[in-house]
Amino acid sequence: MKMIRTIAELRDFMRHNKRPICFISASPFNLMGIEGWVGNFTFISYIDPFDGRHPNVFVPSKIPGIEPKSFEEITNYLLQHPEVIDHITRLGVRPVVLFLMFDEKTEALCEERGIEIWHPPARLRHHCDDKIETVRIGNEAGVRSVPNTIGPARTYEELLSLARRAGLGADLVVQTAYGDSGDTTFFIASEDDYNREAEKIAAENEVKIMKRINCRSATMEGCATAFGTLLTPLMTEVVGKPELTPKRGGWAGNEIFAGAFPEKVRADARDMAQRLGNKLYERGYRGCFNVDFLIDENNEVYLGELNPRISGASPLTNQAAFAYADAPLVLFHMMEFSGVGYEIDVKELNDRWAREESIDHWSQLIIKSTEEANEIVTHAPATGIYRMALDGSVSYDRFDYRRQAIESDEEALFLRFTGPGDPLKKGHDLGALLMRGRIMNADYGLNERAVNWIKRMKSFYVSEPVTEIQCDEAQEPNH
């Protein structure tokens, strides 16, 4: 097999790929656009945001009585679905799969079916995903976290005692080891605050207890390879905005633009992410990962979280300017697992991708239902390009599933997650909105344009109260 030494050779290798490669997840969102770079690439999804109009998306019929509740359960449901098994078989021999989330049951199902997984083992991913282990990995790599201590906090007094011994004060942030964005981060400044979350905090053998700082969130994606860690530009994060999510610390989108951070902040984040990626590779982890950073009012950068997976920021980084000049990050992930021989100059790529001219201006918003509800959706906006008029009104313009189809700052691509017949409850993902330009202001609040887009897209949803029959027949996971 030919050795890959240049980006052109990598692009050519992936474009002419004949081996079936499938991304199996709730939706195609996390790797949208990759089908244009990789031959024989298919999305196998639980939901169909495109109503059957995307040529690379396969969605099996729902099996009555089976209600997957998590991303791992969705993955395993799909791998056991007869229509999916038949579809993968018809794609060709030696199929490969990529996932957002999977577990050891997934690995057993793939081994049974002769399917190769292009990810590190589930057990290793789970270990690295532990928020408390992240601190330890960071310490080993010389990457600082916000001042913290680790231990049990089964009572408020025990929490305060640990915090005081570590010099953290009494205004604290407590995190448990695992959990979705915003679900396991608790802001504790009083005994009442603790008591509201006591059941979750006291159940853990150890928690991460941090000094509370005034900060903004940022994120960077990386890919740990045999030749070093590749890094994308640093992006802002949209966190805890009530227009988008009911969770105080819940992730709800990203921006990528050249002037987002001072050069020192970008350089510090790159150095920290590279150290983490290299340390992960030493531990046996390879491929894509994501690092969240906390940047305080003095522009000091701290490690926030480590996500050992393809992430929610991937749709921006895989379609950013640097990716089109060279290659999306996930192509390097695939190359690492493909078995093909390769050599890449990681430093050269990282230096090029860090330049301001490699960073274009794009944003994405993840729109959740933020009101208390127990209803069934009767009408939902279709996936496609929407246009905002001068008076602020928004209308559907045309069908498309490509971000590159957005022609101006007045347009946005909406990717629907919740559709007609789906349940509507507080916290459910309605859809993702991708657009040119900024969505936050100088104070890192949502700007007027973003607020209007959110309000208008939500207004397209119509729902009705759940009946007893619908409650039995229309249970869906939170996408």
C-alpha cells in the first residue's frame, strides 16, 4: 500500500475509498459534510432530519415498544435493527463504523457482525471521560485546572472542610465524574444550594471541588496521532443561555472567528491541548478529542473538561476554512485507524491552522425546548436554508443540507432534530442552526441577531397535549 506523505495524497486516498464507512448515531449532525470528502460514506441514523432527501443517510423504521434513552442505547438499537444489519451487509465487505457514543455492548455487537470500529476501546474512552480523571491527566501533562480539590462531599460541612483546607473559599463549583453538559456541574455558595443538589453530590465517592471564578468558555478540537497532536483553532462556546437551554451550564453552540481571543490565550490553549493530546496517546488513546477551557478575566487559561470523542463542535471545525484548505480533522482520525502507512508534519499543519487567515467566521446554535411541556409536535420547520428579512421575519427559502449553501449573513441552515409526531418536553433538542458571522456580543451574551433567529425558529413549532394513546406510542429519546 502506498505511503501517504502529503495532504493531497490523504484527500485522494479518502475520496477514492471503496471500503464501507458508516457513522452510526442519533443524527448525522456531528459529521455532517464528511460524505463530500470520503467515498462510500453513509450515515445510519435514528432520526431523519432530511425527510429522505439526503442520498447518504439511511434511517430504519421504528421498532414498536423499543425506546432508547441515551446515545449509547441508540447506537446499540441501530446495530441490532434488522434493516440496519441488511443495509450494512449490502454496502460491501469489511465495513467500518464511527460513533459519537458507544459502549462495550457495542463492541461485542460489532465483533459478532464482522464490523471494525475506528475508535479507541470503549473502556479507555470512558476512563478518560471521567471529569476527575481529567484533572489527573492534566496534572501529568503539566496542564493546570482551576484551583480544586478532590474528595467526598456527603454533607455541606464536609464540602466546606475540603474546600477550606485547599484554600478555595466558600463560593464553589462542584462536578461529578460523568454526565451530560449542564447536568453534573453544581454552583454551591450556600447550604441551601448544596441541599438542592445533595442527592447527586452525596452519592459520589469523590467529586471535583473548584474555586468559582469569573470566566468564559472556549473549546478546541484535536486529533492524537503517531506523529503528534493536530489542533484546530480555538472557538468560543455558548453556555447556559436561557433562550437556548434550561441548563445553567448547558452547552448550546459555538463561534469560530479570528478575533475571538488574544494571541497569548490562543497560544496557551494550543500548548495545553497539545500536551493533553500527547499524554492521551501515551495512555493508548488516539484519534479525535475535544478540550474545553475556562478563561478568566485576566486571560488566564485553565483546563475545563476533556471529551474523548468526536464532539458537538465538530460540524464547525470539519467545515472551517483551514479544513477546506487542507483536510477536515476527522480525516486524520480515519487515517490513524485505517492501517495505511502515513507520515505527516504536525508542526507545519498546526502552525498553518493557527494563523488568523485560516480562521473564517461561522457559528452554530443548538436550540432546545426551554418551557415546561408534555406535548406532541404537530408541525416542525423542515431542514433547509432559511432567510431573515430586514424586518426580522424569517422564512423557509429552499431545501439543502450543505453548510456551503448559505450565501449571505441573512441566511442560516436549520438541521431539524425534533419533528412531527415526536414528544416535546423541556430540554429536548429542537434543531441546530448554522450561520455566517457572530452570534455573541462583546460581553459574550447572545446578540440581537441570534436572539431573533432563535425566537423565529421556535415559533415554527406547533404542538398539542399528549393523550394516553400518544404517551404509549410516541416515546422518543432526547435527541
